Amino acid sequence: MGCCFCCLSEGDKVGRVLAHFPGYPASQAQDGALQKVIGCVTLATTTGFYSPVTRSPCAYFRIRISEEWKEVYYVNIDGRQERRVRKIWKQVCDEERFTDFYLQDGNTKVFVNGSNRGMCKVQASTDSWGSSGRYWDAPPPGVQDFIAANLPSWEWRNRGEHRTGRYRFNEKKFEINEKVAGFGMIKQGVDPLTNQAVKILTPAAETDIDETFMEENEFSSWDKKSWHQMTNPPSILLSDNVEFTKDIAVTPAVNLPTYMTQYVPEPGAAVAVANASVPAVVPAVVPAAVTSAPTKVSTPGAVDFKLLPRHKQMALKTMADLRGEHVFIVNASTESTVRMTPQDQIRGIGGLGPWAKWKVVAKARDASGPVVAFQNLQTGKFLAIREGTLTWGQGGMHCEFIVQRAQMAVFLVKRQNPRARAGFNQDGSAAAPGGLGDGPRARFFIFDCDEVGQQMLD
């Protein structure tokens, strides 16, 4: 299993940089300072900007759509070629849209020139997904509109010789009143929307910090590379990762105009979405008004997933195959996902919500396999083996695991102690890391959250 710096996504690199800077509420943004400020997203536009999947007001979205194909291949059996067919997913589109917005804390605003996507580097969590098949046969109206406007040659309704007619999509977005961290240089300027004085988040440059700063703040070699790549050319770094936002208190915006609280189509016109035009179609159900920061959680104790034989084929073969940032870790003994609880316990029986999603943080390369850490999406804490117990940590050496291949599954081995492995008993309780052996308690299947989505429930 391979893992190298070139495998890191833009989001991974943004996260590595932001982890080294303290966060401040947008109301504490200081002129001339290189800062990571946190605020609630509000639009710096006079019209709405909406995500395709949920049509919720937002400042940024990324949508990816794939369709399933039948692929023919041949294997050699006793000297003869046998024809086989397997199903694979081919990407139809991977597109983003961005617009200008504010990071707002009460009445204080920091302007971000989001419409200049080339000046922004983004880390965003997957908020929603869908897959045709068992539950429904047509994508949401907004996705249909997006397809019509941006993928006119793709006819999703029809099958072909090699097309199964199944498709899937996922979406990331910065929603209105969602807390987002923005990193860059704070300057005084003029708001392009109101022509009033406003603080502006401007790009951070590679020369804004030096090697001494990096050494004093314990930048790893990959962290340093991330800094150089993310700030050359100068860029604003943005993230909705709860690791950077959950502990920073900011006041959500109130009394927002209707187009920022619900989907408001323009009759007979198109909804402007920064460099694209999506025809407006009134949805059957208008989303409720957003009056506070959206909550992206599900019931932490919900047992809504059970591992089936067909799921194993969707597991990552190597960590290098990971295309998103987050994974589900499924234990072979419990046949369920590994999650954290509100009481900071690690359990081997979970659902498919944020409590069971883990961000993969690449650490290094070991002779036995890639070294990674798993950071819980909901809590920001890391999976760890410490003092003979499977528990949580803050991301240090006790949180570093070697991912070792074990036939179709993997072992999660503590880097500092190869005799210690993560594992779970059948009732979901954490097993003692020593002496687990090679049985199902110590075996895991790792799934890319962005790739599997609704298929895990189909």
C-alpha cells in the first residue's frame, strides 16, 4: 500500500497548513496580521447562490457525478481465455462554483473574494450524496438542472451497451451561516457590494513565514511542502473542518434576506452561479429558513449499517486509491463502522454519519506500509492506541498507524509498537491491542466516503 505527498489532495494540504495557526473569531481580525479567522458564511451578492443537490443557499459548492459501466476483461484459465464482466464507475463531471462572501461574526464582516477561485485553496467536507437504483431513479431537480446546463451530451436517463443506467453524485459546500475558517492577510479595503469600508481577507504569500517559524511550530516535511504549494502563488486558504471551527465562538448572522435563507428562483430566468447558468425550476419543497449554523450530525448511536459480502468489493485496495479525504472504517468482527461517541469512547458499532467518518492524515512511509492517522470528523480527535488501550488522542505518535494488507482486509498496527493492533469485540467494545492475532477482531475494511456514499445502504 503506497502513500506519498503527491497523493495528498488540495484539502489535505490546506488542513496541514491551518493546523499550525490559532483561530480567532472574525470580530478579532487585526489589520496587517496573518490570521486564521472563523466566521459564519453570508453572501456578498444581491442574488442567491444555491447548491445543486439540496438547493440550499451557499457560497461554494463542488459536485461530482459518476456513472456505472460494464467492463469486459479476460482471464487465463488452464491455457484458455475466459471472458468476464465487471462493473466500474467512470467520472462524468467534477465541477466547482464559488462566489464572493463574508466571514461574519455578529455585525463584523470579513470579505472574501471567492469568485476568484484561482486565488482560493479549499478544504470542504462532503455534505450529501445519492445513487440511483434501490431508492429512486432520478436525481434531485437541482442536479437535473445542473446536468442540463453543464453536461448536455450526457443522457443520464438511457442505458447503453456498456452503461448500466446507474449513476451517483456527491456534493461539498459552504452553506449560509456555516462556520468556515479563512487564512490570509487581513487588510482594510472597500466592500465591492456596498462600497463601504470593510476588512478583507487577502492571499497569504510563501514569504509570509520563514524556515525558523516552521521549525519553531513543528512543521513536518509534508507540512512545509504544503505551505509552499498552497501559497505559491499567493492564496487564501479556506476550510469548514470542525477541527478548526468548533472551539471558536462566533455569532450567526440574523435577519438575512430571503435569498440567503431559502431557495428563491427567479421566474423565467436563470439562477446565477459564478461562470455558469442553471435554469431555475421551482422545487416541490422549499427548504426551511436557515436561522442558525446548520448542524451536520446524525444520531451518534444509530446502528444503520451492516457489512455485507458485496461491500467488501468496494473497500480501498490501497490508501493510494483514496480520492476524497474521509473514510469509513468497518470492523470484520462487528460488521459495522468504527465511531466516536459524545462521551469520547471508541465503539465498533456505528452508522454512516459524521461520528463514523474519519479524515485520513498522511504521516510518513514505513517499510511495512503507509503511516496515517485517522481524525474523527465530528470531534476532531484521533484514533489512538495508548497505555494498552484503543482510545483517542490529539494526533501525536500514539495516533500513528501502519496500514497493513491482510488479503481483502487490512490491519491497523501502531507504528511505535508493531505488536499492538486496533480491534473490536463482537459487542462493539474495543479489544485489548495486544495479542489480537490475525482474526476478524483485528481486520478492517476501509471505504472512501466520497466514493461509496449511498451504496453502503443499497
